[in-house]
Amino acid sequence: MSKKSIGFLVFAIIFLVLAIGIFAYSKISNNNSNENIANTNTTNSAKENKPEGFVFYDENGNEFSISNFEGTPIALVFWSSDTDYSFEVVEMIEKVYNEYKSDVTFLIINTEEKSANIVDTIANCNYSFQVYYDTQNLASEYYNYSKLPTLIFLEADGTKSNQIEGEITEDSLLANLDIIAGNY
């Protein structure tokens, strides 16, 4: 064999070994990624199935968790009183509250640091429902949301029915309330 042929053969063998190595590495990496994704989903599913892991407070500082309201469908509304759109959604909740309050527990949770100014602003709105406070800002981490307002609809057994972040229409709100209230 000529030097050229031997050089080509060595190059082909090195190329083949590298290709096999890259292929094997990508398969191993994908399997590990899939296992991590499966573990993450299992963890998130557990949270979504039993969402009792964070506490929130009323204006007097009394502590609550989702488990205080178990056995009834829950509409969780996370909002901030420093955004106009959050106020619009809370006003939308106010419009439908009386129609659904016997079938659904509404937990309207302000995610800002509680201050006298915020409490006064909310009190001046004269809402029909209780407003709670997530003073430790744990809900966004627990429910993994990034936009306000966020609405989370829980079945009576605590499982998540739906989660809507940001913009919501009144039709969508009513449809989700009907689902968890059993009015569909």
C-alpha cells in the first residue's frame, strides 16, 4: 500500500471512531436529559396535585394555606396592585364573584409587599371578597409563573384544572369557573 492509501485509511478510521463517539455521547446525554425532565415533571405534578406548600396572609397577618380551603374548587388569583391590568382582572372577578361564591372559593392574593398604603388602596375598592397577601413572594416560585395576573383553577380535590398567565377574557374566566364548579 502506498503512503497516501495508508494516510487515507488512518484518517477514515479516526473519523469513524469520532463519529461513533459523538453518536454514543449524544444518546447518553439525551437519556440523562429525558430522565431529568421526567423527574422535573414528576416534581411539578406533585406540586400541582397538592398545592399546599406556600402560605399567605390576610390584612391582619393571619396565616393561611390552600389546605385551609380543601374540599372546594378554588380560583387562585395572583395579582399586583401596582399594575392597571391586574386591577382590571380583579374587577372582572368582582363582577362574577356573587354568581360563583357558593360553588368556588376565590383566593385573591396580592403579591406585593404588604404596606399600609396597599391595604388602604384595596380597602377603598370595597371588594366583596377577601384579599390575601403573599408577603414572602413564594407563590410565583411554587406555581412557576412569571406574569401577573395569574389565575390558577383547582378542582375540589386540589388538582390543577388550568393556569392562565397575563391576559384573560371574561369568557375564559367564566368557562374555567364553570369547569371547576361542575357547571359544564
